[in-house]
Amino acid sequence: MQSVMTEPSELPEFQDLAVSDIPRILRLGWEDFRRAPAFGLFFSGFYVLGGLVLWLVLSADGQEWWLFPFVLGFPLLAPFAAIGLYEVSRRIEQGTPLLWKPVISCCLSQKDRQIPSMAMLILMMFMFWVFVAHTVFALFMGLSAFTNVSSSPEILFTVNGLMMLAVGGVIGAGFAVVLFSVTVIGLPLLLDREIDIVTAMIASVAAVRRNAMAMALWALTIALGLFAAMVPLFLGLLVVMPVLGHASWHMYRHVTRTA
């Protein structure tokens, strides 16, 4: 069968995003989750299961403290769950029936588009962050290499421990800012239109720069929401992740004037 070439889409125009828009966008995300909770629980369930397995493996080896870099880097991986949630919100918006087969098919069909390239970028940045976290620990806590941080957490409150946490926090925040800037609009844009990944990332950064204050609040909302959701054995992600995922779609629709 001869493949059909799809014409590239035009870039959308951007509009302003006010800080006061954030609560409305979160409310829309919550409403989408309430309308289709099964989809939200399905996509977020993979993360909850993965977090529990990781915790069990590290606990069995007495290395629970290595959960810290994974937890701090978790917002980097959150966009992976977003595609299915975006599609659900788009179908609700269009009044299209919410059926499992077309939603899953939409996710699977992305393998022939640009989203796998974005997924690879996200995964590479996450793995690089884990490597950097190990390096920062080795640099500042080298003399405590044989100390189990899980059983002796007081070493984190030494001078070296506090410096390690500060430096690691700054570096981790840098990773998060970069990835947030290229994905917050870039990822839903790749799903919604025929755009190449470089163009999508540039457009996303431009939208973030245009709405720096509101986007900073949105990034903080996502980070705090995900961190709080991970405290009760990752179970809070079952609700927080889909709500934020749906809300991210509405953020995209607002900023790109496609609503």
C-alpha cells in the first residue's frame, strides 16, 4: 500500500496566559478526569506500578535513598503519560465518543510521527539527570560512600550533605526548566498538528517566554502536585497525574488560540 504524505501544518498563533487562568485550567482538567476516570487511572497506573516496583527493589537492597533522584526527576518523565490523556481531552472537546480502541490506537499510531523523538529526548534527559545525581553524590559524599543513607540520614545534614542537596537541587531545577519549556506546548502540538520536533520545541519555548510568569506558576503547580502525590506510596498519582495531564491539554488550547 502506498503511504499518503501528510502536508505540514501551520504554526498556531500564541495568546497571553494570565496567572488567573491557572485555576480555570486546573478545573477543566478535573472535569475531564471526572468524565473519563477509567482512562486517567489506566495511564497513571503505569507510573504508580513502576514506582512501587522501584521502591520494593531498592528496599530489598537497603538502598531506599536512591529513590530521591528518581523522585526529583519524576516530573521529567510525566509527559510520557500525557499523550493518551491529551487524546481523551481532545475527544471530550470535540464531542467524540470515548472508546478504548480509538484512544489506544491514537497512542500507538504516534510511532510513525514525531512524538517518539520527543519521548527519546525526555528519556535521555532523565537518564542523564540520574547520572548527574550519582556524580553529585560522589563528589560531595565520597568519604561517606560506605554509609547507608537510609539508616544514617544524619549525614545529609552535614556540611557536605547540605551542599550536595543544594547543588543537586539547582541542577535538577535546571533540567526541569529546560524540559518543561520544550514540552509544555511542544508535546500537545506534535499530537495535534503535523509539525517537526524542532519547530515544536522552538514554538514551545517562545510560548513560555511570552508568558513567563504564568508558565512559571504552572511549572511549580505541576512539580508540587506530583511531589505531593508521590508521598503516599505513589498512590496520589492515580488522581493528580491525569488531572494535570488533562489540564495541560487545556493549557495548550488556551495558549495556541485553537479553542
